[in-house]
Amino acid sequence: MTTESTTSVNDKPLIIAGKTYQSRLLVGTGKYRDNDETTQALDASGAEIITIAIRRTNIGQNPDEPNLLDILPADKYTLLPNTAGCYNVEEAVRTCRLARELLDGHSLVKLEVLGDEKTLFPDITATLEAAEILVKDGFDVMVYTSDDPLIAKRLEDIGCAAVMPLAAPIGSGLGIRNPYNILTIVENARVPIIVDAGVGTASDAAIAMELGCDGILMNTAIAAAQNPPLMASAMKKAIEGGREAFLAGRMPRKRFASASSPIEGLFF
Amino acid sequence: MNITINGEQRTLDDGLNLQQLIAMLDLENKRLAIEVNQEIIPRSEHASYTLKQDDKVEIVQAIGGG
């Protein structure tokens, strides 16, 4: 039963904006102690898509401070600049254009337009508007959104490269709060659905993948763990396990027991 | 002339171009993107872009984020 043919599956690869990825775990680079810890966690995660933020350069302070881009080799990772901290359309579009200049014409971006500091929930009307502008401007937009299936579809129709519903508030670690909405979003979608935000531990990641999500983007769940590289490794396995379970198709739930050993042949 | 760089007021020599400003700030060969008055100035134009009084310059880089 352990031959390649029975355990390997014909899984379709994750394709985002025409590029194929082996890993379904996308990770952020925020909240780590230092660049060493970041590198160790990224290595352990096996992630190929890595988010970064765009911020002012410190003028006149620590000119020799190591730059994040120097530890993220372009041949190893696909960089995903985000618009974190943007609360309106203008800020988000401006940040994406700066990212494109910074990364030499790079078109893949993570759009998030936040609505409120307490929840960090997306401002949906601003998100839709910014997505339209960015798609028309030639960006490949991976968009952070709420777990509303209708909005997810609208973002797909606008031309977003991937739709990324939250599982719970950013940085909350509360897990998949609304699995049925995530399931509906997945079932309706023709673009990759990546759960973005809210995962707290490996079982949360497995649950999202068992729902049929194409991948998961996380930052705090790894960076705020006691041992970030070990949690990164756990997430990698949970995502692989959850994906295989989704493809394998789970057994139906039953209310009562069903003996695993045959009744026939009992000798008493 | 007075210009604002990343929110800080600076007094600089007239006629300074963006490439010279980057050198002055010890930011040569760093991965950066630059806006002047909210308009991106591509790297290829830094040497030919002359700063003027009251320009607002934003110099950004990549940092860790999720």
C-alpha cells in the first residue's frame, strides 16, 4: 500500500499569474527578531512566495544596516510586496507603484486596503476600486479580502490573480472562523484562493487546506511562535497533509460507531 | 534650497540632482525607490532629475512585513 502509485496524487500545481509553485505556503517576513531568524524560518517553511512591506528608508541612520532584499535571493523567492498600512485607494496604488519601481518592474503585489485599526478588516469598497486600478495598470493582484463569497467573486471578475480571504483578523491566531464561507469561496473560484491571515497553529492550516484552499499566507503564526523555524516546518507539513486529505476525500461523518474489525469469524 | 526628505526638512545646494542626493545620504547601491512630489522618478532618470525648492522626496525600501 505504500508504493508511489497509490500514495502519490495527480495534484495540479499552484499557478499564480502564470508562474508555477511547488509550495502552497506563502509567508511574511514581519515580526522576526532579526534577519537570521527570518532566514531560518523561511528555509524551514519551504515557501517560495514571500511578502515584504515598503517603508521609508532611514535617512542618516545605520547606512550599513542589512537590507532585507539582500537576504531574499531573487532566484529563490518570488517577492510579494504588500500594501499593509494603507487605509485608502490612493495610498495602496502608490505603494504598489513604488514596489514596482523598487523591484525593477515586478508586477505581482498583495493588495490590502484596511478599514479599521482595531480589526484590520479590509475596506471592501476601497479594495474593489484599488484592484480595478491596479489590474488596468498591469499589476498581478493578489487581494486580501473578507470571507464574503460575493465579494471574492467580484474581485476575481475584476481580474485579480488570486483572491485571499481572511480566516480571522490579521495577527489574531483565531483559526478558521467561518469555514463554510471559505468553502463557498473555494467552490465558486476559477483563480487560486489563498487564506490570508488568522491562522494560529498547524491544525488551522490543515483545516483550511482540507476545505480545498489553494494555499495559505501567514506571518504571525510563525514569527510569534516560541520557536519560529519549528513552527514553519510544522506549517509546511500541515499544509501538505491538509492538501492530501482534501484530494483523498474524507470519509462521511456518521453519528454512530462502525466496527473496523469484521464481525464474521468471531470464535466465541 | 529647502526640500523635505522622508518628512525631514533639509537645506541643500541648489541644482542638486537625485543621484547626487543619494550619494550624499550614503545610499548608493541600495535597493530603493524614489518619489518626488508623489511622482515616481525611475532609477534611469535619477542623474538627470534636478531637485528644486520645496520638493518633497520620499525614499523607500523593502522591510519585513506580512
